[in-house]
Amino acid sequence: PMEAEAEARLLLQEAQESIEAARSYRRELEQRLRGLQQAREQIRESATLTRDVLEQHFNDLKGTLKKLLDERLMSLLQEVDAIEQESIKPLDECQKLIEHGVSTADDLLRDGESAVRGDVGQRNEKLCSFTKKALHIQLDSLPEVPSLVDVPCLSAQLDDCLLTILKNQIFSHGTVASRPPVQLEEFVEKPGGILVRWCKVDDDFIPQDYRLQYRKSTASHFEDVYVGSETEFIVLHIDPNVDYQFRVCARGDGRQEWSPWSVPQFGCTTLVPHEWTTGLEGYSLSSRRNIALRNDSQSCGVLYSKAPTYFCGQTLTFRQVLSGQLIETVGQPDRRDSLGVCVEQQNGYDSLQRDKAVCISTNGAVFVNGKEMTNQLPAVTSGSTVTFDMEVVQLGPCSNEGGNFKLRVTISSNNREVVFDWVLDQCCGSLYFGCSFSYPGWKVLVF
């Protein structure tokens, strides 16, 4: 009985495992069916879109060609009119001269016949007057009439070369591609932004430039966000928890036209954007409060973030808004200048070079808890980029009462970096960031 019971349990276990395997197999098949359905929808949707694009393009071409042909026809007809008018004008003038001569000759004939038929007593006088009139008219002078070979004979020279050229161009115009040479590869969440990466999938394609577009899920049109040779770009001004659709294409080396678009994909960030705090007299902020400009105010102090929004494991970047650089207009440097992070806001300081803070000065000096390190980074100038990366390395027990806590910090600037351990006496799940500049002209974007 014990062996039978064991065998029954074994059979039951095997049956349950088979059932679970069947369920898993079914789920996999259903998932593959959904994948097939998505692939089928992608083919149909892209085919429909491609048909619409082709029809619209060729309708536009036909309209443009008709307009150009009509304009050329009108130009040629005007040229014919001009030649005709210019050539007929001297003939009209000659005709008027001949008609005037005919009229004069008719008058002279009437006078001559009258003089011949007149009375004998008045005949001599009339004949003498007629003879003088005939001599005055110069009956031997005739206007010259051009021969037919000397006057224009208009004709149109038309051949089929245009049709041949157009035929060859039209038959080779446009292509239909089933696979774009580049595809979106990865989306990385950033505070108030998304890092978009893409890659080339066609080994035979040599890219010269890439073009990235995006649109909000509620928008109807894509807009350009990046054109360049890099294969990644951080798209800023992204609203958290909102889907955005992205697509990318490329331009081949030495070519003007762009490749087909990649398969559109959705990206989203759940991280709220970094913001500078408002109200500090020495700084002016942008509408999104992610750009700070040191103004002409004599007031000085540390400008902090609105909240402790920097978390370990993220990358904190200070950069210029438009060109991807840190400083847009460089002010006069000062050794008290600082860019960095801190555990808490502390008013009354004019720099982050203090306890519970790590920062870099505009001269490249690195400060940890107010003490300058021996390692130094390049000076912060126009075109610089500064990033902070941190990871937790805990030394002792961490509790609400505090404890030894270590963060491994990496500060990068101008392709150089320093790495050090920052020891704190309390746990820090999130940190503030801040900046301080003694002189006006510095403009910083944070994300």
C-alpha cells in the first residue's frame, strides 16, 4: 500500500507538472499569436500609410508637372506673339506707303485725263500744271517689298527627348523598402527626459546623419528633435507618466534623401524633472525652472534644487540648453564657484564648498565636505559638461538614528573624471543639487 500511495503521489505530481507545462505552453502560444497579430497589423498599417504617401506624392508631382508644362507653353506662345508682331510691323508700314502711292497715282491719273480732255484754250495750261505735278511726285520711285525668303517663317521645334528623359526618371523615381536601415534600440528614463538610443541594422548601409522625431501620444504630427551623427540623444521637456512616440531614420553617405522611418515605439519617464528653487535674488530661472542664469544682482548665495530629486544610481547632468554644453555665456570665474550635490539645504553659505556636500569649482577643483582634493578636473569653460554619478557603499548599520554611510562618487568633466568615496553619518536616499556663482553671466541647465 505504501508503494502504491507513493506511486500515486508521483503520478499526481507528474500530471500536475504536465498540466502546468501545458498552461505555460498555451500562454507562450497565445503570446506568439499576439505577436503575429501585431506583426500583421504593422504590415497592414505601414502598407496603408505607404500607399497614402505614394498617392499623395505622385498627385503632387502631376499637379506640379502640369503647372510647369502650362507655364512653358505660355512662355512659348508669348514668344510666338512677340516675333509675329515684330515681323508684321514693317510690312504694315510698307503696305501703308504703297496704298498711299496708289491713291496718289489715282489722283494724278484723274488730273491727266482731265487735262487731255479739256478745252483747247485751257489745255496747255492744264497740261503744263499736270506735267509739273507728275515730276514732283517722282513716278519712278517705288517702295521695296521684301521677298518671302527674307521674312520670318515661324515653326515649333519639338522632339521626344523630354519624354524619354521623363520616362527614365519617372520609372526610377521612388523606392519601396520593407526594412529601414536603422531601428530604435533603447529608452532610458531621465528626470523630465528620455535618453533614446538607436542602432544600424543594415550592414551594407553607411550612415552620414540620423534624424530623430517624436510626438506626444495625443499629437497628430511628429516633430524633429535631433539631426546629427550620434546614435543617442536625450530628449528633454518630457512630461512624466505620459507616453511619447519616437521614430528615427538615416541619410546615407553622400546622399540627400532620408531612409524609411524605423518602426515607431513608445517611451515614457516616471521621473519628475529637476527644478531650481525660486525666489533667490541672484538668479533668474526659465519657465520650466530647469535653467538658472546668474544675473547682475549683487546678492550672492547657493541656489538649491526645489526638492531632493537626485537619487543614487542616476546621472545628474549640468548642461547648456541648446547646444548640449554647460555654459552658454561664461561669467568671470571665482574659486568659490560650485556645482554639486548636498545632503540638505543650508542657507547663509555663498558656496557648496562646505560640510555634507561634494562639488566642483569652475577652476576644476573638487571639494568633499569642504576640503579640496588633490585630483583636479579641467576648468569649467564654454562648452563644458559636468556629470555626477553615485552608488551606495554602506559601511555600518543604517537606521533612523544614523550610522556610517558611504557613497561612491564619480564626477566627470571634459572627458576626464575623478572617483572617490563620500562618507556620511546618515542614510541618504535622495540629495539636493545646487550651484553658486560669484559673478553674472553663468547659465546652467540641469537634468
